[in-house]
Amino acid sequence: MFSFSGFTLDPERGELRTPSGELARLRPRAFELLRFFVVNPRRLISKRELMEAVWPGIHVGEDSLFQAIRDIRIALGDADKQIIRLMFGRGYLFAADVSGIGNPAPGDNEAVSAPPPVMRGRRARLGFLVAALALVAVAIGVTVVMKGSFVHPLPASLGVRPIVHVAEDPQASSLSQGILTELVGGFSKIDGIDLIEQGERSVSDRRRPATYEVQGELRREGPSWHYQARLIDLATGRIETVAEISADPAGSDIQKLQSRFAARIGYALAEKLNGLQAVEQPKRDVTGDVAIRQAIASINQTTRERFSTARAILETNLGTDPDNVDLQVALAGLHLRGIQMTWYDQAETLVAEENARVLLEKALKARPNNAAVLGAYCRFLTVTNQFSESLVACARVLTVNPWDGMALFHLGMTQIQLGRFDDALAVFSEADRFDTPEVSRWTWMLGAGWASLLAGRNEAAVDWLERSVAITAASGRAHLLLAAAYQRLGRDEDARKALAKAMEIRPDSTSRNISLPARNASDVYLRARQDINRILVGLGLPS
């Protein structure tokens, strides 16, 4: 047991207690990192040594180390970074005085002073009782862990095998290696998943076997490439999920092709891993799922009447099943859709925002690491112009699924409203490179066109926006933006047609209600937006 700055660290129990005696929560890797610091006080330790000590034989990025250090600083109240000090370019230093360093850790071969050979009377009985209770506690703990009632202290680990392909085909070899590199890079960003090195293994080394493994094959099918990957539970041999993609390489550069392949497979496997990591949820009435499907069916036509029907379905079912997280997320998402489509008046919008916030905070409390819940919260913060929070929340989604195009879309929309048009375009372009989920493809095309138009790149804006509306007209916003871009390029007739299409979809549109809320938006964005609105009014948009 070790003491420092009023804190007590008990490696055997895996506990850190504050000066007031309260238990401070730390994730397993962060706790192990703190333990390593504590047994090496006032010693400069390189990042490499720290990572090798805490993640032996595992490929993780430096972000994992930085996150663990942040967690420790929060637990220690070390906001001014005086306990764990960064020595720029050299490593880290644990600057607190530590007592109890001489206590042997379990497994150490140091000599321990032996107790008296015989304990008599009450002391002997007490010692026997303590030992017996310890054995019982260990037995109970093992039984409980084996039954799965507790989450295993080690995070899930993932191995990614080389992609099987025809050895004589140099193009297959190059493509499979590129896909593998991008897959490994993406998986290394997922929080709570350790990436296991797929190299030589020996019983004597410190590596542990992977929990799951990705196995895949790449083959030609006529002119197309086909890639199939399987996620396998190595303990049971169970195939947890299969993901596959086919594409014709004609007209595509190899870099884009391998990015699309890796992203499509990685997105599906990351979704499955997120579900496998979740603590088992209590069984619930499946009528909630039916209600969600009914609500989606009711709003597919993007009309206000169908919106009201969908809302009534979800509210009724949530009233009978108030703890249903999926219903909470679905209803919150519907409120946000109503806000974005201006189907609420000003007073109703404030109520809808508050209702969505309450629903999503309940959902987050129940499933704090669930990808769907995190994604919905990212969207909520973006739609309600809470930009500093949305940047963090949407980045958090990408630590669960680095290929999530919707999280990238909302990050890009935040950057747009902060006036960072080039940054936004870079984010949307990355989403387009990944192209996942495919159903949301039109959103980042819309975003890229929007950012291009705001930056004055009108031809690029037209290209992106035409690709978006070719998939779906959605809310009509893309047609409004197209009208402005066409007008700037001197395509007056195309501009009038685009505006007419937008008004067909959004007949109540005016220059006052087509824009996103101005709250917290930058002056750079607001000025650029005003220029676009002036063009639309000149084309005939009611003011």
C-alpha cells in the first residue's frame, strides 16, 4: 500500500482512496499507469517506457496514454499538473513524495520478515479466520466473474489477421495491405479495445491472447473486387458478424478504393464490437421496436402531418415503457428533426430542445458508451448550437466508431457555424472518403457543398450539392444552396428552378426561417450566410 499527497493506493485491491477516504474511480489501464508512477516517484519516465509497462505487446496510439493521464489527473484533482508533470520532449515525472515504497508487491522475491512460528490463542484463531475469509472471497469472486456478473477488469482485445488473397496477384497484394493498414489504424482509435500484435507469440512473453479476431479474404469477381471479413470470438469460435463489400475499381484511384473497403468493413465491425462491450441490458417489451419502425414509416415522406403521427406513436409507447432507451433516443431525434424543419414555433422549439435534452441524458446514464446514444447526443448539441460541447461529444463518437460519417457530418456543421469553412470541408471530405453509413451519404455531400459555397468556391459547391440532391431532396436545403451557387455562376434559369423546387418542399420558407439559429455562431459565418440569403431574396424567396 502506498500513500502520497493524502491519497492511498492499494494495488492488491485495485483501489485509490482520496484524503477523505472516498473511493476514486479509475479505469484499469489508468490505475495500472498510476501504480507504475507511484513505484517510480521523481523519476523521469519516457512515453515509450510507460506504454510498454501498461500496454505490453499491444499496439495503441499515444492518445491512449494521454487519456489515461487525463483520467489520473482528474481523480487526483491535479488540474495544475503539479503531481504528474510533463517534461517536454523527455517524458513524465511523478512529483509527489510516496511512502510505503518498501512494501513488497505480490510476486516480488524480496525477503519478508517472517512472523513468529506459532500464533497462540485468539491471535491464531483470528489469523485462521482472516485467511479462511480471504479464500472464500477469492472463490466467490472467481465464481461471479465466471458467471459474467461482473465486467472483466481487462478491456476487450482485438487481433487483425493479414487479409487472405491470391498470392500471385500483385494488385491484390497491394490492395489488401492498404486495407489492412487502414483497418488497424482505425481500430487503434477505439476506446476500450486493445489491439493485439499479430506476430510471434511465446508463453514466456507478457502478451495476452486476443478476445476477438478479424479474419478476411479479398478476391476478384469478374471486374470487381470483393472483400469479406468476419469478427470471431476466439474463446468460443463463434462468428459474431460478417461484413462484406464489392466495388469495381474502374475509374477509382487505389487509395480511395482501399479507404472505402476498410471503412465499410471497419464501420460494421466497430458497431458489433460496441454492442459486445455493452453490459447486458434487461429484457424489455419488443413493442418499443415496433413503435420505432412505425414512426420511421410515418415520417419517410418528410411532411409535417407524418411528423405529428410519428411523434404521437413514440410518445404513447414511451409513456408505457419510460425506461426504453431506444424509444428515448428515437423521440429525441424526432424533436431535433422538427427543430431543423422549423415545424415548431419559437416557444415550441425551446420546449422540444429541453425534452430532447432530458431524454438523451437519461439514455446516456443508462448506456454511457453506446454508439447510438452518443451519436444522438452529438447531433443534439450541434442542432442546438452548443458548439464547444458538440466538438467534444462528436469526437467521443469517433472513439467508439472512427468511421462514423454522421459524427463527422455534425463535426463539420459545427465547424461551419464557427466560421472554419476549410476545416469543415476537410471533415466532410473525410466522411465522403469513408462513405459510411451509406444511407447518410447525402448529408456530408450537402455539408461539403455548403462549406464550399460559404467559402466562395461556387463550382465545387454545385458539384457537391448536385451529388447530394441526386440521392435525395431531403429537407430542400440543398436546393436553396444550389440556387445561390447557380446564381453566382450566372446560371439564372437553373437558380430559379432550384429555388422553385426548394419552395415545393418547404412552402412556408422565408429569409427569416431558412437559416440555422444564430446563437453562438461566428460573425464570419453570419456574414457569409447573409450574402447567400440576399441572393435568394433576389431570386424570389419571401423576406
